Amino acid sequence: MGLEVFNTQFSMTTPFVSKFNTHLPDIKEALEGKDDLRQNRKLYKKIYRYYKDLGVIFSGDNHTDYETLLDYIYEDIA
């Protein structure tokens, strides 16, 4: 994943960026593989619920759902 998006200002504020703006450093680390969002259960649940409310269907498998979540986050901030 090309994460150069984090080195510049966001050119377009998406609803995701607006909603989770204060958590972007933690989210960046998760996308870079330096951290796992599941360690911050409160944040992970908020993000999970955000995408579930948008209609994303999760499989129920912890690993697969986490990877799916990261893919959606990446698409929303790239």
C-alpha cells in the first residue's frame, strides 16, 4: 500500500476522515502494519460499526474482518 497520503495534507476530507480525525495517527500506524487497531477496542468498535452501518458485510472471522476493515479505511483516506 502506498501510504504517501499521510505525508501530505488530505486533499479532500471524506466523512471517515472527518469522523475519525483525532485518531488518524493510530489509524496510520495500523495501515502501515506498525500497530493493530484491535488493541484499542473502543476505536476498533467505532470504526467497525461505522462501516457496518454503511452496509459493509463482515464474515465473522476476526482476521478477515480486520483486513477488510483496513482495506475500507485505506480506500477512504487515499
